[in-house]
Amino acid sequence: MKLGDEDRARPMFVERALPGCLIVNQQGERYMNESASYHVAGGEMMRLNSDTCSTIPSWFIFDAKYRGEYPVGPLLPGPPETDGLVKASMKDIMHRSESISKLADKIGVDAAVLEQTFNRFNEYAEKGEDPDFNRGVNGYDRYYGDPRSEPNPCLAPLAKAPFYAIKIFPGDIGTKGGVLTNENGQAIDTNGNLIKGLYAIGNTSASVMGRSYPGAGSTLGPAMTFGYLAAHHAAQS
């Protein structure tokens, strides 16, 4: 999310995994597992965005219960009665309404579609299920959920008005386009030949995990390991 009075956007690593929220595209439809890692979630926003079905930006929607229990970026938990105390830049991006249909009108989404999405989500969330995107099924999802929410720590119906919507965008926290290296951290050119004297480690090198990214800190181990290997090889050369 991006506040008008801040230079940088704020990440949403945990908020998406908590029960009582969902993400929809500009048509009012869900299109991904909201609890997925930020690498996967951001990738889905980019992959599915098109002229006919825009996912950039998307809408992060939650209810009053969620508002009272969890933070959303700089917005601390609190009852709806405290919304008047929220700083102006947060109010500018936070839409609120007493019904989903009216919220849809405020954010420019088809009310009938959003209500259908909302009702289907709630029907299954009540049972802790998400047959559409399997939210809360794997260990990664559940780790970031709320263990008090049973049977699924990532799911709960949005049942308590008012309802809120915040515009969200994909972002990045690093690169995954580094130089290909060998087992010594030596850089390899596009023909598969070693580039003499050039080493690459960390995010400047191609990830040992390929195109995947398990989560926060997963690049630190490889960076330290190949840092040692590269330094040792360079010293011996």
C-alpha cells in the first residue's frame, strides 16, 4: 500500500494471511490464495493482470472484526469508532461502507460480482475451507495466520460491518536476475564459459532456488556459503 505523505510503499507480508480478509481484482473477483508468500502473491498480480481483467491495483477488503484485531500497514487495531482519529493520509486510501454493495460503488467495482465473491468466500470460510485457492492448507499459510481462528487460522467470514477496502500494488524487495555461477561462485557467461576473475554471491548471483523463493531470509544461507567458497577459491587462485 502507498500513503500519499510517505516516500516508500509499505509491504503487506502478514496482513493477507490473517482471517477475515480477501483480495479482489478490479472486476470484484478473487484470483489467488491471499495467504501465499509475497513472492507468489506478487507474481500472481503481475501474471494475471490484463486490459480485460486488471489485478494492478487490487483491493484488500476486510471487516470490522479484522479492523479491531489486526494492524493494516500503519493502521493499528481499533474499533470503527476510532476511524475518525486515523491520520489523513491513511483515510485517503481507506474506503469504508456499511454494506459490500455500497463499498463496491465506492471503489468502482461491479456490486453484483463483488457480492457474489463475498458470499461464496464467506460460505466456505465459515467451514475453514477455500476450494478455489486452498488458502490455509499448507504450513507456510498457517504460520502467518491466527491460531485462534479454527479450524483454519487463515480463514474467517467477513461478517461484521463496516467493511473496508484499500488499494494495493505489487512491489519488490530484491532481485532474482543475478549472474550464473559455478560451485566456486565464479561467474559464467552466456556461452557457459568462466569469466576470469569475476565472482558473484548473494542477490548478484543466480539463486540456488531457481525461480522460487521460500520466504524471508532464505537467501542469507546461500550468500554466506558461496561468499566463503568464492573467497577461498579466489585466495587459492
